[in-house]
Amino acid sequence: MMEEGVDELQFVGVLKEELRLIAEWSLEIWRDYYLPEILTERELDGFWRRSYSEEKLLENVLQGAIYQWIVLAEVRIGFLSFQPEYQTNRLHLGKLYLLPRHHGCGLGRQALAYIQSVAKDLGLAEIYLYVFRKNARAIRAYQRAGFSIDRLEVTALEGGLVYDDAVMICRLTTL
């Protein structure tokens, strides 16, 4: 159910030549949202380069990830990416970002409802995602949308960086 006064979102495919914009947006959003409470400058730089450089985004697309702009009243306000994994009957929600000025308005909930409908339309039973464990606000938002923490996962990377994530899942009901 939509909140009163909130327009319905649209989800528009990202063109390959727009991946550079996704990279730029992600860095801006990360800086606004993650520094300094969730990530240090060093962590942000390392994690961003590993996952959001234009080359990494193109690599994701070539591996089957679908990128979409989140559009409100004909204005781009964020983006998401997902990848169906038919062999495991799951959908991986790889990215979901709104510009910070659009947080707390129910738009993230609409985007998650959209992802749930995509997974159901594809006949998939579960959605999973990774979220920084320190990102309590996002974890609460995912929990409100029906996700639960499946496990905590710590992954050491080169250069001393460490992903400290909650892996969250949403099991979809079938009609």
C-alpha cells in the first residue's frame, strides 16, 4: 500500500553508456550516507572501487545483472540492480540506493515491493542481499519489508579491508 502523497515509482533500464552515471551516483550516495559512521574514508574508497567502478558495473551486467533507475515524477532518484539465479531459485538484490534526500519517505519500501514482484514474476522463491552490519537503518528497513538476517559474514580482502555483512533473505509466498 502506498503512503498518501507518494507518487508511484517507475523502474527504467540503465543503458550501458549510463553505467558511468551509476558509478558517479554511487560514490556520491556512499559519501553522503556512509561517512563516517558506517565506513572510514579508506574503507569507502576500497569497497567502492571493488564494486562500483564503471568497469565493475559493466562486468556485473555481462554476468547477468540488471540495472534500473528508480524514477519519481520523471526524475531519477536512485538505482537498483538484481540478478536472477535460477539454479538456486533465488534473486540477488545487489544494489538499492536512493539519494539521501529521498530517505524516510516510503520510497525504499516501494522499491523493495517492486523487487519482490519481479522475483515472484520470475517464479523465484527467495531474495537475498548483503548489507554492512553497521548499517542499522538499512537493516531495519529491510526487516520492515519482510527480510530477516540469515547469517553474519566476515570476508577479508587484500589490503586489510574486511567486509562485515549481514546476509538478509526474504522468502516469497506463493499464491
